[in-house]
Amino acid sequence: MQPQITLIAGARPNFMKIAPLVKWLDRRGVARRIVHTGQHYDERMSETFFRELSIPEPDVNLGVGSGSHVAQIAGVMQGLEAEFTTHRPAAVVVVGDVNSTLAATIAANKLGIPVAHVEAGLRSRDRTMPEEINRILTDSIADWLFTSEPSGNENLVQEGVAEERIHHTGNVMIDTQQSHLEAARQREPYRRWELDRCGYAVVTLHRPSNVDDREHLQSILTALETIAREIPIVFPVHPRTKARLADLGHDAATAAGRWIEIEPLGYIDMLGMVDGARLLLTDSGGLQEETTALQVPCLTLRENTERPITVTQGSNQLVGWKTEDILTAARSVLAGPDRIGQVPPNWDGRAAERIADRLIRDLGIA
């Protein structure tokens, strides 16, 4: 029987990262299994998300669900022990930095199965972020460390990782973006709200440090409502954020300027909105990368980033949560060119191909 590779995903961004890997493993004729841990469950996934990204349905869904960090990690580890024992892979591929990433890495390691970490080496230097701990621990155990930017290599070497385990392959998120960009542009989703290309801003907010802190959230909202007087703002509202906005008494109907709150969008529609935007304001890590690849100006509502290349080469600025800092940066961007920055090296749509080829070669599959 041919050796098999198992890919782990626990949240929507993970599926965007495994989609191109699945494609290249299939093209190379490599046996593989997809495990959805169920860390984040979204009914719309089975109907639209997998179809949009051309991902086969997962072979198994562990159905772990929400809960504390400890409960999630323990549940994923228990579920994966049974999965790996029944369908023992030659290697396990984990992506990103969610609880499922760490849990799968530990479970595989305890069973003597080598692990490949895609998007390795990213560091925010902020250990209050659960994702930072997940990244550090995963990288300390994984056998292959596939980095998306040079800082990842530098961080891993500084942490004592052997250089032969580190491979700068590029950014798999950009593989997915490039393969769906034309379809996203053809949809022109912003037309639904009578908006023009480069004639609106997009906002996303979900991090607890912003939405669970009343002072931070109010400060950000004050800035956004001022910006909305100058350019329409489209705000796909995360369910967590929606509840916090209600707690503050925020009412979209009475917000200043042109303020458009909408439900979260599917991948292709969201890509079309970001690609067409004049400006993005976000606390998302993935959107820092997507805007950099598209050269769309991005203001990150955080004090730090684990993706420094989006600032040093790309279109991203760190502006934090304070009203005046956000407004100063937004006005500077709106006075400048529509597209800025440079696309980093190896963000060329071929990262997954490089990763697949390395695994196949090292595992002796082909």
C-alpha cells in the first residue's frame, strides 16, 4: 500500500491553506486523508466553502466543537489518536497556529509520526496571544518547517532549529488567492451595495484584544465612524464582534457616514471585496498577507504582527487601536496611490507545489 499523508484543518483559514496542498498531492498521485477537527464548525462550509475552494469533503470530522483551549486541544488529541492508529500516515501536515495545529502535532509526535508545519516560524513576540504559544510549541516538535517569509527562517534558526529542517517555500494562502482571483474579480461583489472599485473601505474585527476590551473597541469605532464620512465602509461582522457592538449600544442604522454592516461573506466574495477596496482595516493575520499580495493598502489594528514582511515590503501598517493613530494613517493612505508595496519572494502561487515535492522526495513516495 502506498504511504499516505494526512492533512489537518480546524478552522476556515486552515482550509484555505490545505486546498492547494490537496491539489498538488492529488496531481502527484499521493494517497492522502483530510481530517477536519471540528474546532470551528460552520454549516455553510459543507454547502459552499468546500465547493468554492474545490476541496474534497473531509474523510473524517472529529466534531470537537468550541470550548476552552485545554478542552479543545485534549479533544483533538484524543480523536486523532484513534484516527492515526486506524489510518496511520507516513506524515501529518498541520497548517497555521490554531489549537488543532498544536494538538495534531503532539498526537502525531507521541505516535512516532513525522509532522510538517506549513506557515512555520512566524512570531509576534506577544506571548499573551494563544496563537503565539501554539506556533512556538508546534515548531519545536515538527520535522519539516515550511516558512512563508524569510523572518520565519531567521526566527527558527535563533530558536536552535537545525537548518536542514527549515524550507522557505512561500505562502500557500497566496496560492489559493491566485487560483480564485479572476472569479472574484468577475463577480464584482461590491456592486451589490452600489459601490465602485477603489471607492470603499473594508473592515474586519474579531480579536479578543480589540472586541472584548470596551475601551479599545470604542476607540476603534470612533475612528471608523469618522472615516465613514470620507469613504463608505463595508463591515462583514463576525458573530463575536456583533455581540460586543450590541453591548456598546452601537447601531449601524444611526452610524455616521456611509456605514454598511453585512453578514460574513464566502471566500470568493470576500476576496472580491478586498481586491476592490481602496483600504482595508483589520486585525486579521491572513488579511495582512492577502492585501500585501494584492498591493491593497492595509491598516492593522494591532500593536504587533507575526508577519513583518507585510510591513517591510508589503502594503501593511501597524496602527493599533487608538482613534487618532488610526485616523492619521487612514488619511495618509487615502491621499496616496490606490496600490502600494511589493509582493514578497515566493508568493507566486507555487508554494504548495514546493511543499508537496519536498515531502514526496523525503518520504520516498515517488
